[in-house]
Amino acid sequence: MPRSSLPPILLSLALTGGLAACAQQPAQPPAPQTSLADELVMATAWMQSSGEYAALSHQAFNLARMNLDRALAADGSQAQRPPAIIVDVDETVLDNSPYEAWLIANDENYASDSWHQWVERASAVPMPGASSFLDYAASRGVEIFYVTNRRDDETEATLRNLRQVGFPDADHEHFLPRTDSSDKTSRRLRVAQSHWVVLLMGDNLGDFSQGFDRESAAARRAAANAQADAFGSRYIVLPNPAYGAWEEAIYGGDWSLSDEQKSRARRNHLEAWGGPTR
């Protein structure tokens, strides 16, 4: 029956009841917002709590020690220059996972201001196996150069952190921060001009060669596969599932994407199984 055919009094009651019922309905919650901080949970939990993460870190430093011994025992013209190793700092010799955990707890994304405050605290602890390896290298007469993309204005705080954990060569001569570019090539070459660089350690492909820094994730992976023999010998990689240039490649190099766009890009890079047959 059309509503206009109801008697006026019934129509009034019906409208009043309907409005009251609408007023009693709870407001619908807003659609959930994408939280990139939430997506960090599994990576950070793995880094902070798993034995596997610690084991991989120890494995990297054990392998570095074996390669160092092998190189120092070999004869060659390289020995005419003092031996050295180049290490990245973050997630290579220092563990910054508490900063990632803070981002999660406060639903924040990385920001230079909050990162700078974390660096100033100088409270990062060594990666598992880092202290013993660096001490061993120094005992063999090998100099350690810290080539990092921490900014130049974070030098003093970082050196304070390196000294507090007892790392060797924690001085201005051996610390090469980022100045005008995140490309580490010129800084590595500066070390190589005066030293025999036995090996390099890092958590990002750019810690070894700028040639790995390609625009797409597929191109970066192909570049790594093309130099497979270098990894585990001259290049020693530490695991870092929380952040890195690999993430930027997923975004096509565009960090300005919204959180929703970044989350979608991450999911679009997953290669999924087609599912069970029915």
C-alpha cells in the first residue's frame, strides 16, 4: 500500500516511530584507515624476539671472520696497503628495532625528526655477533670504516653510541656519514684509495654497489642474482625486513604515496598461490 493512503494520524505515528528508531541506531564506525605502522608488527617482532634473526646475524659475522682470515692469509699485492673493512651502521652493527617498535606503538610512520631524537639517545645495542667480530678484526690489524647514511649532524651522537658499545675505530677518521648524497660510492672509493678493502657488510644492496639501486624491485633482484658469487665472499648481507631501498622500489621510487597507496603497492608485489581447486 502506498504510504500516502494512510490516515493522517497513522501516518504521523508511523513517521514518529520511524524517526525514533533511527535515533536509537548507533552511529556507524568510520571505515578503518590504513596503518603502515601496523604492517611493521611482524617484521619487528621477528627481529626482536626470534632466534632465527639472531642466528642469521651471527652467521653473517662468522662468515665475515672466515673470509677475513682467508684474505689475510693469502699473498698478493693488496697487502701493500693496510687492510680495512667497510660496514654500514643501522641494522648492520647497531640494532634500531626499538625505534620501529615505537612507530608501531604510536601509529607513526618514519619521520626525520623522531629518527633524529632516537639517534641522539645513542642507546642502540650491537647486532648479535657484531662486537666480537669487530674486536677480532681490530686485533688482526684491520681498520673498520663506518660508511653510513646517517646525516652529518648525527655524527657526534652516533660516535657516542659506537663508543658506548665498545666498537673499535669509533672516531672521525673512520666515520663517513651522508653529506650531499645517499650514494655511498665516493665514500667507499675514499677508503679504497688508502686501504685494501677486504670486505663490505650491510643490510641494503646500496651498501655494496650503487649498481644494485634500480627503479623496480624486479630489477634489483635481477642485479643481485647477476652477482650471486659476490655474496658471502666480498659482500656480507645482514637481514632487515623492516625498511630499506627494497621498499622504495616497491613504490616505484615515490615516497610521497599515501599510506593507502603504499599498502596497496606492497600487496600488489605479492605473488600468491591460485588457491585450492574446488
